[in-house]
Amino acid sequence: MPDVPSLRAALLDWYDAHARRLPWRAAPGSGQRTEPYRVWLSEVMLQQTTVPHAAPYFERFTARWPTVTDLAAVEDAELMAAWAGLGYYARARNLLACARAVAGTHGGVFPDTEAELLALPGVGAYTAAAVAAIAFDRPANVVDGNVERVMSRLFAVEIPLPAARPELRRLAALFVDAHRPGDWAQALMDLGSGVCRPKSPLCGQCPLTFGCEAWKTGAPALYPLKTKKAARPHRLGHAYVLRDGAGRVALVRRPDKGLLGGMAGLPTSDWSVAAPAFEPPAAGDWRAVGAVEHVFTHFSLTLTVHVGRGDGADFQWTAPETAAKALPTVFRKALERGLAGPD
DNA sequence: GACCCGTGGGT
DNA sequence: TACCCAAGGGT
């Protein structure tokens, strides 16, 4: 059984020497804390998202909206456009709802307990614990994918994910302590991200091998064990690039719920396994100019792109450059394909 | 617990 | 190529 206090001390020492410098992180060793607003914003952006992808969004958001009160005052469409390309758009809707709740109910000040944080929109168990630990230095059990992997290896957990979650959470809780709780959470994530990596862990650089059960087995990369996932189905659809006499593009606002909810989009058919009918959103001359491929979390998609000319009151007519910036990636691809013309 | 929800990089 | 994976949350 790994010795928890020794491991904890070893990882904090490692963190003091190897902490990553990140835009939302106070300089390690400075004794400073990051403002709750910046911790919260970064944590939401980092949900299922890599650091390199999220970082430029974080810089743009904080430059444009320096406080949670500034963010709370933004119009929905402006916020969604600023989030375009980052994915998981429910996060953007919840981000705004959360900012408005903090600016309103909480007087512009983030609550400092896990329980109150957890009650905010878009803040789940992980994010509530992370904000409590990192922004307020409260001893919270911060468990993300990195922490699950590190725990599964330290203790050579033989239960496969996702069933192992409660056990991994219990193990992570053994390390929670009032001494440097914010640094502990970030140290664990830095280790998981840079050393205790999913595919080829760098055990030679790890400060915890002395107490790691998976390392003793000689095959640490086998952990965490996992149950197999179902295959991803493929769907087909049509996307319509409709332009008016001024060259503007017809956009629609998608319903608030479901895929790409609340985002601007091109008019499309349904997306289904069987080829959907070609039913353009306006009469006139249409021609197919090609297709684009896109992969979502639970299906992949081939979108046939059609170009036509027309008018209509049901659309938001937008200059192509403006449209591209506000669109989620699948539509940005389709728009670029449409504007490029036939092969 | 199962399913839905994006995107881009790594292997 | 076809996966896997990332500082998850909501329903």
C-alpha cells in the first residue's frame, strides 16, 4: 500500500520545481492566488479541451471581459460567437448563465465554498472542487481524468473505467489536506498531463515511482483498465450556402438544445444514416460543389455542400468573413467549401 | 449508469 | 486510417 504522506510531499516538491506556466496560473512559488473569475473561466474552457486549444480563447475572453460582471453583460449571440470553435457549446450557454448568477445573486463575487459553487450553472463536481482549491485554497477533492489515471496507477486499480470512478475518487481523497490544497490539485494534473501520460508514461521522470504499484508491475501503461466503447456511426446530410445579391450568406440560429445548440449555422437537412432528401431553403438554381467530413463525439458526418442564390426574411444575412468567425467548425468547413466553388 | 455533447492533436 | 484522448456537465 503506497505511503500517502510521502507521496504527497514528493509530488509537491516536484511541483515546486516543474510547475507549468499557464496564462491562468499565478507564478508558482509566488504565494499569489489566481482570481476566482479567471480560475472558473479557465476550468470551464478546459473541460474536455486541451491547454493549447483553450489558451487563446482564455486570453481573448479576459482581455475583452476582465471581470465576471463584464461577462455577465454580454449579449448571448456575442458570447456564442466568441466561443465558436471551442466546442461543447452548452458550456458557453452555462458560462453566461453562471456569470449572470454571480453578478446578480452573489453581488459580483464568486462564492468560496464547494457547495455554493456546485449550485452554479455549468459547475459540476470537478469544477466546484477545482475553484475551491485553486482560487480559495480550500481542501477539496479535485478529480479529473488525470487524477483518475494517476490514482489507478499508484494503486494498480483492477476495476475498469467507468465503474472504477467511486474507488478512484476514494483514493484521491486520501491525499486531500489543508496544506497547499490548490498546489496539490494542480501538481496532480501537471503530473498526469506531462509525466503520467495515457499512452507512454515517462516513469523515468516521475517523482512517485517509489510508491507506485503500477510501476512495480512493469506495465504501468495498462492502467487505468477500460471497458470497450461502441463504434461511432456515420451520418449523411446536406448543407446549403445561400447567398444574396450582395454576396452575403444566409445563417440560421440553431435551437438552444441539442447539437450545436444556440449557435449560428448554415441551413441544413436532417443528418441521418440514410441519405436525406435534397430540399434547399430557397427556390432557384442550386449546384453541389463538394462535401466536407466532420467527426462529432458520437457520430461522424459527411455533408454535401450546395450553393445557391436567393433572398429570404427567415435568415440572418451575414458577410462571409463575419459568418466564418461565428460558426462552429463543421459549418465553417462547409462555408469555406461553398465559397471555394466546384472542383 | 447511459447517453448526449465538439474539436484538434497524437499515435 | 481509425482510433484515443483532453482540467466534464446535464439529463
